[in-house]
Amino acid sequence: MSSNNATSDFREPLATSSLLLPELREMIATNDVDEMRVFCSALHPASTAEFLQDLEPDEIWKIFKAISPTLRAEIFSYFERDRQVLIVETCPRAEVAKLLEETPSDDRVDLLADVDPEISEEVTKLLSKEDQRDVALLGQYDDDECGAEMSSDFFRLRADMTVGEAIAEISAQTNAHLMETVYYLYVLDADGKLAGVVSAKDLLRRINQQDTPISSFMRSAGTLVTVNAREKREEAIEVVKKYDFIALPVVDSDGKMLGVITHDDVLDAAVEELVENAHMSAAVAPLDDETYLGANLFLLARKRFTWLAILLFGAITTALILKLFNDVSDRITWLVAFLPMIVSTGGNSGGQSATLVITALATGEIDLIDWKRILRREFAMGAILGLAMGVCGLINALIIHGTDVSLIQLMIVPLAVFFVVFSANLTGAMLPLLFQKLKLDPALMSNPFVAGISDTLGTFIYMALAAILIAPFYRDQPVSATPPVAQTILVEDAENLEPIPELPTAPNSEL
């Protein structure tokens, strides 16, 4: 096919991707470099990556060799992570190193961390000395730290530069590096500390004022918002959200600028945080870089089993409480019918409070200093919900046992519902704040954990109230030590026994 036809065909919707696969393989088989180049340049790199995704790594590499290094790296960045890892591990090491030199520094480090360690070391040694330093710098941070999200590819200027010198420096750095952002130009002092920032827009406005020093219109460091490389990435998410920054400077404890976190990196981090919190809210350990369909079944089972086992053993407290009040439940058998309703209501109420507080913490609506306001608010909310749910509990009690249990005794149900909902509401609201205070993720206090705690608390409140308020009325009622099944067997056996013959009675005279 001709180049013109190829261009028009490749602009069709992505639904035709499967139809183009044979044509792509034909280009590769005939080594049609021109058609490969036209194909890759005719589409957005993300669309091109989607077409190439189904090819084998060696086939992808043959197409990559036909295009420029910059376009190659851009298309490569849109591949799924497992496909990127496969390409790095199977394609020529030297060529892979050249490809990685064209990728953003933060993406390069993340990718090498997922590659086989031996191959990662081989490829890293083939990178330029500057890129090797970047890999070493960015690789020292934990995944949840700002340093792991930053890129060291940013424009560096000096405060003594003029507009003309700054433009020339930008051009030189652009030719040498693939910069992460061009919106902000960072001014550093001799020690590499952040002295100020110049926006590209302000610089271009003065393009005809070549001799104007950039220090005359730059924003000084004292007015800038930065994050420390060791801070949690949630801090960067909050700062970008609050100030609508396109890029955020990252500094060390001495104020030396290390890199920038761009808005797209913040968006990716925010999505990861949301997914992680969603998993933890269901008591599932985070899947890290794995996907649901891509993860090994045994890995998924292990991620789920750990917390399920913890919850299971945590539920033993409920069993111990029931054992403690065993005498009460044996004497007042109708109490047991309402136990699931009461504890589940408490669990649902606590889960709602926990979700509201965790979400508010995550979005920055509240902080630890607001704990008194939250406590007062949930105190009132617990009372309102407790009264409302208590009325519903009384209605249920009347429907189930209204004809065989007195109203006075049935009042134990709405009373227990009130106290259980009230206490669960406070517990669900305060526990995430406690976890935040302990520097733990509030999402760990997820719905299953709150429900487990509420079950234990609800069981104790219900049975304790019953023991205090109702059990005295049943004190004289005997508790049978023989299980019902055993009693049935004894009765059946008694019916089958032959009557015992009467013994002769002795005369009175012989007594």
C-alpha cells in the first residue's frame, strides 16, 4: 500500500486495530522501513502503542528501529508495564539502554525496578554517567515517598542570567535532555539550592528585552511551595490540588533542588492511592503493580487470606463474650433472635462513620486538629441515628415476639440498638484519626475492621443489658443441662422400655 493510503487508513478508529495486525507483520517481514515510519508518525503515540501491543517483542523492536529515538521512547511510554518489562528483558541491551535514555528519569527508575535484577544492572551500566546517577538518586526512595515520584529532568537557570542567556541555555538543555516540563524554569544558586522560579510565559513576554536580568521578574524561593523528597506522596497530591500547580519542586533537607513532580505524576499517584485505599477498605492487601486479571491466583489468595485470618481470629472475642453470658442466653432464648440484627446495625453505622472520616482525611477536608469538632458532631449524629434505629428495632421486636414476650422486656431491643449505634458511630469516626496520629494509613481501619470491632462491642452491650435488666425476671427458671437432642433420645427410649413388674408387698406383721 502507498504512503498516502497508509496515512488515511491509520487515522481510522482504533476498532480496526485487529485488522491492521496482518499488515504490520507484512511490513516487518518485508522490512518496509518507509511504511513503518509512516504508520508510527500518522497516529498519536498512545494509539500506535495500542496497535503494537499485540506484537511480539522482537517484532516491536524491528518497527522501533525504523523510527526516531524520541518517537520510539514516546510510543514505548504508552505500553503496559508487563510489555515494557518484556521488551527490556528480551531485546538487545545496548539498544534498550539508548531507549531508556530517552525516557523520563522517574519512569526509567520505576521500570528498572520491575526488571530482572541482573538484566537491570546490565542495562544500567550501559546508560550515560549522568543517567546512572539519576537511577541511583531516584532508586533510594520508597514507593510512597515524593522522591520516588519526581523527575530530575527540569530546566536549570542561574540568577545572574539575562533573558537572552536564559533562552540560549534552555535551547542547549533541550537538545541534551528530554525535559519533563517547560512551564517552569528553576533558578538555582551555586550550591544547587532553589533560589527562584521563572515561568516560560514571563520569559517569552520579554523575548525582545534580551538584556533584562531574570532576577528582576523571577519569583524568589521564599514565596515558593516545595515538598521534601522524604515526605509521603500524599503531601504532593494535596499541594498540587490546593495550588493547581503544573509542576512541584522537590528539595532535600538542605533546600537543594532534586527534581520536580509534574501534574501527570500526581494524577498517577492519586489513582494508585485510591486503588490502594479501595483494596484496604475491603481488607485486601494492595496488589502493588499487579492487576486483578494479571496477578497469580496464589498471590491473590495470599493478599486476601492474611487479613481474613486476622479478622477471623479477631472474632474470637465475640465468641468469648457469648460464652461469658451463656447462662443468660440459655434462660432467655428469645434474646438470640435479635443479636444478628443489633450487631449488624452497629457495624453498618460504624462503617459509615469510618468511610466519611477516611474520605475527609484523604481529601484534606479535616485534619487531626479537628478531632474535637468531629467528636461532638459524631456524638450528636450517634444520638440521632441511635434513636431512629431504636424505633425500627422496637418495631422488629414487636413483629417477631410481640405476642409471646411482654413489651417491657422487648424494650431491651431498642435500648441495645441505641447504645450499639451510638458507640459504633463514635468508634468508626475516632479510629481513623487514631491511625493518622500513629502515622498509619487511616484506610487500614476499613469497613471489615470497624464491623468486627462493632460486632464485639454490640454483643457485649446487648448481653450486658440483658443480664442487668431482664435476667433477674428469669432467675428461678431452670436451665436444662441435657441438650434437646439428648432429651428426645431419652424420651424415645423410655417409650420403648417394658414396664417394671411390681414387687410383692410384705404383710404388716412382718414389717
